[in-house]
Amino acid sequence: MYNHKLTGLYAITDTAQTDQQKLIIDVEQALLGGVRIIQYRDKTTQHEQRRHTARQLRTLTRQHNTLLIINDDINLARDSHADGVHLGRDDLSITAARTQLGPAAIIGVSCYNDLLLAKQAVNNGADYIAFGRFFPSRTKPHAIQADMEILRRAKRELDIPIAAIGGITAENAGTLINAGADMLAVVNDIFSQLDVKSTACRYQEIFAGRQT
């Protein structure tokens, strides 16, 4: 089933941000600017801190009627009552995530530049797929390079929301939306800005401009 909530600006928290209180403030500003989905991505092993932060983010996203997705960690997604989880190539399977999180959970899958992998994810019950990186990325500089054609093909061949990720800025966002991206997953171009809210608003204007 196509989930129509999976559209718009998809903000991913910056793993370099060690000040958890600033992270919460920045996320709230992003939500005020119109972010539709927050992904909490934290690769540290400080489990109690991660659980505390995830629960704070859950409270914020509920207040703003938006979605919270947890990167990789199914247990954290369950413990924080997040809306779902995002899985990479080396994470647990979609089936395992669905078993643990239940039928209502949103499960997203990284498909890099591989349409066959995306089709397998759809067949296995993914709720959305993500392609990228499309542009040079500070977060994952060595990630697999994706091309615009994969967005066009996925939009034609798959009935599922599509996220684009990797080096996205307000300057190149429109090309990805035009090629078929339903969501733009952005890290640095939101959370490295002094005015997070205004930056998020700018993306919302880009999405609105493509829909008129």
C-alpha cells in the first residue's frame, strides 16, 4: 500500500552532533520549517543516551504530527515507539523488522543505485526505498554513486514512495524531485545551517513549486 505520508523533506540527524540538547533544538526548528520525517541516526554505543534522545524526538514528532524513523536499530525503534526503521544492506531483513515492529511500522530500505535491490525490497514488504548518493556527500563521501535515471525508472516501474539521498542542497533539490523523488533525505544542508527553520522552509517552497 502506498503511504502518502512519505513525501517531502526527510531530515536525518547529524551523527557529528554530540550536543544532544542542541540536536533536539535543531530538530524542533526543522519541524517548524516543515520537515515531514525525522530519521534519528546515531552510531555511538551510548545506548541509554540514544534511548533518551529517541524518546525526546518521539515526543517532538508527535507534537508536530510528523514521522520518526530510527536508522538501523530495530530495538531502539520499538523502545522509543518510533514510526519505523530504516535498513541498510548489512542490517536485519525486512521480514525480521516487520516481525518485531508489527504490520503498522514503516520500513525503509537503502537501495543505493540498484533497481533490482529496490524491486526485491518492494516484494519483501518495504514501505519506501532510498537511492543515493546523487551528489558529493560529507556524511558518506565514499557511498555508491547513483544516477538520475534510476529515479526515473523506479518511478515508472514501482508503486512505492522514493527517497533520494546524498549531497542534496536547495540548489540541486529540484532536479531530484523532477526525476521522481517523493522525499529528499538531507543531513548537512539542514543541520549545519545557522537558521535551520529557514533552510527547511526553503525546501518546502521547492516541493510546493514542483506540485503547482
